[in-house]
Amino acid sequence: MKTANLRRVVCSGFMLIGFALLTGCHTLPMEQYSEFTPLAPHKRIMNEVKVTWETRDDVAQICAKAIGMSKDAAYLTPPLACAFWDKTAKQCSIITGKTTNHAVIGHELRHCFEGHFH
């Protein structure tokens, strides 16, 4: 994939509520479960995309390294998953842990079509 067209995003398993930091390796913040309206087709980064999904034991390390997250930050807020997309090739790769859920996969799939949305 050409690096000029390659985009990536990493989602960390944490949320801030008041002054409490909650961590979780297999959960997303509750707002990730809420309904959303997909972007209109002309506003998406891609409408037709080949998606691959890879499950790994080291998802936190792979995804953290991909965005240059320090080892300390990755330890404190381990990424749940990440998506890498290439608009020119119309391809997107999703990486999750070997244990995941539909919300994590759906969240990453949305990145494949809409790019950075949060």
C-alpha cells in the first residue's frame, strides 16, 4: 500500500467519566453502541472496499506501534483494534484481538468507509 494514501486509526479501550478513568480491553464506551447516521455516499472516503480482518494476540502492541503510541501509553490504555485503509487500492484491513465483539468490528468497519469520524 502506498503510504501517501494509507490511513489508520486506533481505538483505545478507555473512557473518561468525571474524574475516573475506566479501562477495558474488550469494551467500547457506551456511546459507541448508540445509533448513528451513515455519511451520504458522496461524503464517504470509499463506497466499495475490500475488507480483511486479522485477529492477533498482540493487537495492543501492533496497533499502538502503528500510530507511534509509546509502550507506557499502550499499557495504560491498550488499543482494542485498529483499521488501515488505502483509498487508491480500495482496501481496508481491520485488526482485532482474538476475543472481540460486534461493536468493535462494526466500529472499525465504519472507519473503512468513513475514515476518521471521531
